Amino acid sequence: MLVSIHTLQNYPASNLNRDDTGAPKTQYFGGCERARISSQCQKYAWRHAWNEKKLPLPHAFDTLGIRTRDLPMMIRDRLKDRIEDPSLLEAIFKKLADFGKKGKGEAKNGTSEEKSDADAVHTQQILFYSPNEVDAIADDLYDYVRKEGHDAKSFKKLKAKDLSAIYQDISILPMCLDVSLFGRMTTDNSMRKVESAIQVAHALSTNALLPESDFFVAVDDMTLARNETGTGLLMHFDYNSSCYYRYASINLDQWISNLAVGRSEDVTSIIREVLPSVIQTIALINPTGKQNSFAANTAPSTILVELIDNNIPVSYANAFVQPIQTTLSENVSEDICRKSEDALLAFVEKMHQQYNPFLGGRRFLLSAQETHTVLPANTTIFPSFAELLQAVSQAV
């Protein structure tokens, strides 16, 4: 089963996701330039919403993942009170730079190549760890060097593949919430590759992009105190105001598979508890780009959640091939949120008619509109977000 989340969200002046020049990210779609928010930007905001306690962490999870290249330093911190030999501790620290890659960094004689201190403190790959996995790596290393009687010299001679065999516990440990949801790619055989249970689209503006630029100055208070003219800073930055279509799809079968490893509890019950929090996060958490300057913190005008029996994800981005608004001179007497919702729901119904029963399922709608030109089949309208979340949880 798939849970697909579709939202329409209108932002005032904002620069939520910048490119290398500092301008809001864009794309061409339907022959027009559109505003864009990358999927990575959205996922970063969702993860950090849980870390920063903006939304409560589901009761089934007490920890979140750590995405980092700093594993060597994390392991050294866990072992410094257990391994008395500082040279052995340093050898472990440097050898861990090979973690997360398969068969790389080995010289022809089979030993790890010497690395500078700057290179040795980071793994080559950015890996996503559950906290219990980091603890297990430290425990396995400690047990291994104690059992084998390694000193610094003998430990340095170990091959990367020999070290991979040490970490026996990692592949059977339970995943935390964000690792189980977002997945993990790794080329190291000692770690379990975790397929992502969620697909996230780049957010697309339903309107054609109408970029703007703000020129501003910053006053130097000391200059004013001296009764001098002039300013301390002259700058400009780009921004826009756009209504975005956002889409994410959660494969419940994959998510259950990810969560089932190392757990004895009923994973379906965990999903029912966790899913409302995940949907709430996707719908309500905004990207953080230049929010201190714009405070563009809005809520979606439309939230459509679908439960699809098969595992065929479908985006409705093509509802906006023809942009809702193309130029400033166009008649804008109608609400862009209403027009976007009308286009979305009409497209959903058209897809239902064309592909039913292959893309069939139940739909749960929260809308700021009191009336609807088209309402797709099998759609229930809810008066509040809380009631929608409860209904989705019960239907899974």
C-alpha cells in the first residue's frame, strides 16, 4: 500500500531554497519557468523539525538518526575511557576513515594507505546512522582489539575487509524513525543498505515564475551617532511569491520491512502510531531558507492524502502543465489557491476515470474552500486536519 500526500501551499515574499547565486531555485515546466523547492531541502526541514522539537517525536521512537562523516570522532569519544593505549586509540581513529566504502583506500600490499590527519578524521561517505549502530560499532571494535590483543602496530595492518567482518551486530539492529523512512545508501558490506520508504518530489509552483529583487541598506549605528551620512552596507537579493504543489509518497510495505528488522513488536501498530506525525510534518513544516528575513511561514490551503492499494506512485504535477497564472497582466480576480485546487482535483478525477481500478484507492481531503467544482471519486472531506490524520491512521 502507498500513502501519497499532495499539498498546495501559497507563500508570500520568500526565498526558501537558494541556488549557488543566492537566488530562489527554479525549473522549466510546461514551457514556463517555475519556482522550485528541492526534495533535499524539504527532507532536511522535516528531519530537523523532529530534532528541534517543533513537532513531537512519535512515542514508538526515542532517538533520531545521525547523518555525518564524523564517525571516527564519535567512536573515539566512546572508546577513550575504555582503551588506555593512546596510540591504539589513534590507530582505530584513522582506520575508521575507511568505514562505509568497499575495497577502496587499500594499497597494493593490502594495508590501508597512510592518510593525512585532515583526511583521516572523516569517512569518505556521508552515512546515516541510528545511535544504537554507533554504539555497536564502538562495542565491536573494543571487543575485537581486546580479544585479539591488538596494539597500534598490528591494528594498522588490518585490511578494510577484515574490519568489516568485525561489525557483526549492525545489520540486525532496529532502525530509528528517519533512517527507516529516508533510507541509507552504503557500499560497506558491514552495514545494512536501507531502501528509502519515501519518495519526495521537488516542489513546483503552480504559477509561472514572477521573480523580484529587493535592494536594501544596513545602517551603521556608530555612523549615525557621529551625525555622518551614508550607510554601512548596500545589497540586494532575489525572492518571489508562489503557490507550490508538493508531493510525497510513502511505500508502507517497504517501511514495514525496514522497521521489522530487530523488532519483536507489531510493526503495523507502530506505523499506525507514527504515520500521522509524519504526514503532519510533511504538511506543516516549512523550509528554513531566509525565514528570519521573510517569515514566510504558511500552512497548506489544500491537503490531499491518498491510500493506494497497489505500489504505483503517481504525481499530479501535470495538473499544472498550463500554469495557473502566467503574467502580472493576467486577470487575477480569482484566488490562486482556489484555482490551483480546482485544477488539482479535476486532474485527479480525470486520472481516476482513465486508470481505475489500477490507480484506485481512498482519498482524504482538507480544503480551505467551502465549495468544490469537482470532487474526485472515493474522496472524503474533513473539517479539521486532526480528523483527517485520525481517519488515515485507522484506514491503514
